[in-house]
Amino acid sequence: VAPHPGLCAYTVAEAMDSVVNSGYDITQAATDCTVPGLSETSCASDLTDMMAYWFQLSTAVSGATLACGALDNTCSVVLSAALVAISEMSNNLVAASSDCIADPFICTFDVVTAVDRMNEFITGVVFAVESCNQMTEFSAQHAFDYILLSPFEDPAKNGRRLGAAEPKSPAAAAADL
């Protein structure tokens, strides 16, 4: 994989954007997380959002090593992106804690978005198992295929479907204990 100047510039800009946004959240947390203006919900939102931006910074810097210098840190990119997703899930649940009191539609949106972020986290963990294992081949194309195509594949072919087990006799079931 050769350096890619356009992608390199993008990842560097994304890293700078993450630093600026996390700085904003730190500033907000300094106000929301201290007395006399303590707001627990706003404080939690500021902190989880800040964590998401720091993990996004890690994702961008790890991605820049590939885009700018051809050093493959795919494992780090995948793990950092999974941590972004779990931080964003936390932030969605914080938002739901106040939105569910006032607006059922926004509450539903927050909860569904949190579930979506949890799915992204799980996908990242599954991905990390493969990308971080140095004993197997892992490519960016495989990552692309896994993320975009796997929801449309037949789950029965790749073993991710829950199937019915053959019924056991009571004696056989007791023997398994």
C-alpha cells in the first residue's frame, strides 16, 4: 500500500478537528461539571462526547500512518473506531435520559441510535479479532467487504444464524449435565 496524499491530508485534518472538538467539550465540562452550575446530564454528555473525539483522534492518527506513510495500523484503526462507537452510544443514552421525559419520538430516536452504535462497537470488536491477528491476511478490501456486504449475505452460509437443534431425549439431556 503506497502513501495516498489526498487521504493523508484528510486524516490529518480529521485529527485536528478531533483535537478542537475535544477541547470544546473540555471547556464545556469545566462549566457543567462544577458547582454552582453543576448539571449532571450536561456533564456526562460533555465527557462522553470528549471521549468519542479522543478516540476519533486515535482513529485518525492510526489511519494517517497508513495513508501518509504506508505503515499498516489497521488493528489500531478498528479498535479506536469501536471505542468511538461505544462512547457515542453512551452519549446517546445520556441524551435519552432527558429526552424520554419530554418527547417520545426523540427518546425513540436516541435509543435506536444507541443500539446502532452498539452494533458498530460489536462489528468493530469482531473486526479487531481478524485485523489484529498477525497470523492471517487482512486487507482494506476485506474490511470494506465485511462492513458493506455481510448484512446482505445469507446468514445460514456463514454460521451466524441460530438454528434449531435436534431434540434430545430426557435421558440424553440429563447425561449432558
